[in-house]
Amino acid sequence: MYCFDAVEIGARVRKLREDRAMTIGKLSEEMNCSRDHMSKAERGVRSYSIDLLIELSVFFDVSLDYLVFGRNRSQPEIRDDILTVIADLTEIARKL
């Protein structure tokens, strides 16, 4: 069972930010939110809105699945899997 853990989500965002050598101030500018909000969200004191999670997902090129649950799959990997399934289904449909 999965649960929403604001502290864990904040830790993942912090790691992504630090991996890019970004300050909280710079990330908050990029996300168009206050530094205070971003800082509290990273510490798990506040939760990220779904809109902000989506923006962070796109900005860092990671899936929402990774941000929320820690499953480490990038958007390109998910897209590749979807394209593979489409190709497989197209081939099956051709054979029918």
C-alpha cells in the first residue's frame, strides 16, 4: 500500500535540486512560488500541490511516480515502454 509522505517527497525534490547545484531560491523562482513555501515543502512541513508536483516533474525530467512514491523511472523510459506496447499491439492487429 502506498501513502503520501510529504517528508519523503521533499527529500526527493531536495536531492534533485542539489544534484543540479541549485539553491532553494533559484528553484522557487523557476517554479514561480515563494522561497518559504519551497523550503517548507522540502522539509515536509507543507505539501506540494499537484500542480507544483507536475511542474517539478517536468522541470527535473522525472515521473510523478518517482516524486510521489520514489519509483525511479524517467519520463523517457515510460514513453519508450508505451511506444513498445503500441508497436506490439500494431503488429498483433496486423496479424488478425
